Amino acid sequence: MAIVVSSEQMKRLDAATINEIGIPSRILMETAGKNIADRLHQSLDTFLNKGVIILCGYGNNGGDGYVIARWLAYYGYQVFIIKVGEGISSPETKANLELCRKIDKIEFIDKNDEDYEEFSESLLLDCGVIIDAIYGIGFKGTLKGDAAEIVEQANDMPLFRVAVDIPSGINADTGSGELAFRADITYTLEAFKYGHLIGNGKVCSGLVQVVPIGIPFELWKKESPAFLLDDNNVNLPIRHPHSHKGDFGRIAVFAGSPGYTGAAFMASLAALKAGAGLVTIFCYPDDMLHFSNKPHEVMVRTTPLQNDCKVDTAALDVTLENFDVILFGPGCGVSDYTLQILEYVAGKWQKPAVIDADGLNTLAQNQHLISKLAEKPVILTPHWGEFCRLAGISMDNLEKDCISALCSYVDKHNLNVLLKSHTTIYYDGNLLQFNTRGNDGLATGGSGDILSGMIAGLLAQKADIDLAAGAAAYHLGLTAEYLAQIQDTRSIIPTDIIDALFLRDIYSKEDEEE
């Protein structure tokens, strides 16, 4: 199971391992450096034979770099170390620096030498690997001085780039950082950090592999870490061969409007493909004709109205008595009718519900209804623009620290929110989970409708909200990745996704890759 932690959580785990368990910091550093060196030796031998450059900062990340240098030299590779930055080093870092000075296969490159610039450029062209061990997870701000100069230089050279823990220049909690080391692979210590999964950190980290350093399992329980969704922690509701359609739930879909019926149809089909037993679209009576071309598998009914054309909530109560889930919002438009449906969901409906798209836009305009959704089995599924409207924040602020913005909003209102982007994040006040599966084939209108339909379909089968949200996001992304193997991502459209959901071919290809 892939664990994700903040920089503060990781620092506390390190400190507890040293102070409570009694494993010295020197041992942790040695374990980290050797494990990374071993992985490099096993997988990058061809590149390493050309020579390896290690950029070492003055902190413990630099100390890890010195340990890597020692072990790579032991394996027979020529190592060049460039010290970057000035500051007070820990005893462990100093000790490993001095050990490196005694090894013939390690050469230190002094930035103060008059021929350093010419020599370093030649070195960058001749070597096969460059390792970034300048800054670790404590870095905040912007790269400056020597660090900025050499990172820019390294990014432009044809070397295989490796980062230790997190690329220098990236904030480990927000993923921000305009100038940062662009790694082909990042060896992160013990767990993923938030910054590997969001913002520019996702781009700069490349392939991320977790390297254990010896933190005992019992310490993790105290930190309530987040999770990266993968095959080990994504589960689907159990189905039995003797079941009937009623066992898999009935979904009432309040979605679509003239010109936007496709949103309702795609969400409904996705709910069925996710396993729902029955799906019915409810529409405003005057719009019934617009839904006449519905998919054969989906039913359409009109929402009961009073004589004044307002929603008849008493009649709607009776109509929905045997339904298990409401899916509300895709393609509805923002109107008085939409507001009435939102008021019904927020006020009278006590079963699971998914609110998406124009349901969220209507909620943003009627903030007094948010408190009525608190602690209900309801999930909001906004993309970034919708979330900014809901939370009343700017896109700039969300981009600076999307996790803090999401957690603050959820904690304030006691809601369940799935924040959609290239990395999708779910938070319910207790559980924080990330999904990174997917590709640019999902960057098209309709993908969100499919996701909301999948969540509703899983909720109809009695899945918990966190399981439904995570599994739907994960399998949507997995399907897009599968389609990218047989067609260009630019040609992927939402109906392709619906047709391919849960195909066995997807899982057989996953098994082959593993």
C-alpha cells in the first residue's frame, strides 16, 4: 500500500525513530544511501559506467548523497561530487563527507576553481547520470545562487537525472516550484510526499519509487497518513451470481436539460457500467421530449410538480421511496428548478447522493444550503473551478496549496469532497487519498459526468463513500491509460471510456506490466 505523508509527518517519524526507538540518525542515513545506490547499480549500470555526478547540499539530503557516492564507488563507478550551497551540516553529513574524501574513485569538483565552469560543462556532457541531493523535504521558496545555476544546467544536459527524496526546488507539501530539478526517477524515502503528486512536483519527480530506510511500522499508526490509490487498496463491491437487479441499487438521476441531455445519458450509462441495478433519469416535465433519444438501458420519468410548477416534494418523497442513490447536477443548468432539487437533496434526502457540475454551481450561489449537507452521506465532486466558487477562493490560492484549501473547506463544513484534476484528491475529514491514474484523454467534456455516474453506481451497491470515490477515480484513469495503448489520447472521447470500463483486457495488461 502506497503511503503519502506531509513534510512535518515525515520529520516526526524520523525523530520518533531516532529518539523513541533508538535507531541512530547515522544508521538511517546509511540505509537510505545504500538502498538507493543498490537500486541504481541494479537498473542503471550502462549509464553509471559513463560516470556519475552527485550534487550534494549541506543538509541531510546531501549526507544521503555522500553515502550514495561511497557505495557507487565501491561498485566500481567513477563518482564526481559537486558541493552546492553553504550552511551548517549535521554530524552525520560531515562524517560521510570526510569518508568520501578518502576514496580514490570519488573526485570533488570545487566551484571556486577558475576553470570550474568549463570543466563542469564538459563533465555534464560526458557522464551518464546526475544525482540531485541538494535539498530535501524541508525546502521552501525558490532556488537561488549556485543551486539555481547548476539545476538549470543539469536540466539542459542529456543525462539520466535522479532525485533523492524529492527534486530540489519543489515544495514537498504543495508541489510548487517554478525552477526545479527535472528528475527521470525520484527515490523517495519511506513514503510518497504530497509534492510528488501535485503541482509542478508531479512533472519534475518523474517515476517515483519508495526506498525503505528502517522506520518501524508501529510509528506509522500515530500519523494517520494519506494513501495513493493502487491495486492493493482499491476494492469494488462484492457481487454474487444469484443476485437480482434490486440488490445492486436504484439510482435517481437529476441531470440534463435541453441541449445538455448527453451529460445525463453518459452519467447514467457509467452508473450502469459500474454495476448499478436500475437507473432512472428525472427531468422537468416540459423537457421530456428532449430525453426521447435516451439509451435503451435507462428509464426517464418526469419530476412531480405542483400547480404552480414548483417541485412537489411530498410526491417526490413517494416517488423516490424505493431509490437508493441520487445523482444530481450534470448538465442541469443553473435555474430555479435546479435550486429546488438541491433544496430537496440537502433538506429531505437522507440516503447517499452525488452532487456534481451545475448542482455544485447552484450550491455555490446558495451557500446557506451547505450546512444542511454536513455529515450526510453526500459527496461533492468539483473540478478546480467549481471548488473555487464553492470555497470562495481564487485559482491562484488553490494552485499554491490545493491540499490545505481542500482540507480547510472539508473540516469547516463536515463534507465529503473529491477534488478533480490531473491528480484527484478525496478528503472527508479523516481519510485523505490521491489518485494519479489517467492521462490527457480525460481532458474533455463528459469525463466528469462519467466519474459522477461511476461513483453513484458504486454507492448503489452499498459501497462506502470513500471506497466509491476512490475506486471510481482509479478505474476511470485506468481505463484512459488502457485506451491510450490502442489509440492516440487526443482521440479518446467519453463514450470510448464508457465502452471500455472494466474490460478484462485492462487488467490482463496490468498483470503483464507487473
